[in-house]
Amino acid sequence: MYQEKRLREIQQLLKEKESLSAKEMMTHFGVSRDTIRRDFSILASEGKALRTHGGIMSTTQENEISPLSIRLKESGPEKKAIAKKAAALIKTGGTYFLDVSSITSNLAERIEKEVVIYTHSLDVTNSLSTNPRVTCHLLGGKFFPKHRFFHSLAEISVLENIYFDAIFIGAAGLKDGYVRFEDEEDAQVKRKVFPHAETKILLAEQAKFEQISTYAIGKVKDFDYFITDKMPDEKQLALFKKQSKIIV
């Protein structure tokens, strides 16, 4: 069967079942795992499916992520409360990384100490631009208007030589314990900074455990802190390592 026909059939099966595993599609089409992985990657890159651990799931309207400009305007008390708790972890003289999210933009507005901040977020930079206590480094490159961030392989390479006291990471989705994002370039920046942080801090509403996005940077168990609005249930708490600190 030609790939084009196989892709159409996979899309039809997704409409009927909502999720498919690589194993069942290998059996269904009689092809190798590498062939199915390539098919899944094509569908994900075209926005026709979302990658999951071991398979794909259908894209639905409820999984669609609003542009950051809209999310910033709609930032409710939950996001602001998370940002306030996160700000308490920032220490004078520290070096930190803030990623692209409505919560980290709120966090940037609350920084009152002398610190060094690295970010690829336009909104975080704008929030820090009039703060005389903060030395802000904006990573440049191509601008992605939906989520208002910059990306360049040359720019993010500088992150390999920086020690961060902590990094603050938001999340588009936490389904099945995976920390996921909509843009591959955005996820690439976060993967680059992750190994160079003493403390990893995840910022997200508890409802994100029901949401999924395309590109994973790791699992919730990779983080030292999870700052949220509601205590996760027992199943969700089991996804974290025992040493993780949950702040509600």
C-alpha cells in the first residue's frame, strides 16, 4: 500500500477510535515499526494528529491552544496565584530561565530582586524591560507570532555554557505525565536548557493533566517543584518522583 493511501486510512481510523498505537497499526497494515513511526510523524507535523507515548491521538477543538496574546488577557486568579508562589523561589543574585507561557509572563512582573534572567519570550522580556533590578538576556532568532517567542539554533547554543539556579517551565499539556508543547522549536529551547539547571520548576494548572500537545520535553517526574492551583489526585501524584515538592 502506498504511503498516501495508508495515511488516509489512519486518519479515518482516528475518527473512529480517537487514538491508535504503533503496534496495532503495524499489525493492521503489515508494515514495520519504522514505517508507522514515519507515518505518525507526517500526520503530527501536518497538525492532523498528536503524538503520544507509543502512538497518536486525534486532534480535537478542546486540545487547541489559544494564542499567547489571548491567554495573557484571560489570565485568571489561578495563573496569578501560581506566579506569586513561583516568585517566592527567586533569590537575590541568582540566574534563572523563564520560558514562554502566560504564567511565566505573570511571574516576570513580580520579580523584585536583583537577578539575571534568560528567556526566548517576547512578553517576559517586555515585562522585565522597565525593571532596573533585572539583567535580561533575550535569545533572538526567528519570531513565532502565535506564542510570541524567538528561536535560533545559534542563539540557544549559548545555553550550554550557563549555570542556572532554576528554570521555570510552563506546560501546554501534562497528559500521562508528559510535559508537552505545541511548537517543536519552543520545546527545543527547553530541552537545551534543562541539563544546566540546579532546580527545575514546573508551573501549570492541575487541569493540564487532561490536556495534550505534540512535543514532549520530558516527564513531570523530571521536575523538583510543581506549582499549581489544585492538589493533583492520587493517580497524578504517582507520576512525580518522591522528592518532588508540590506547592498549591
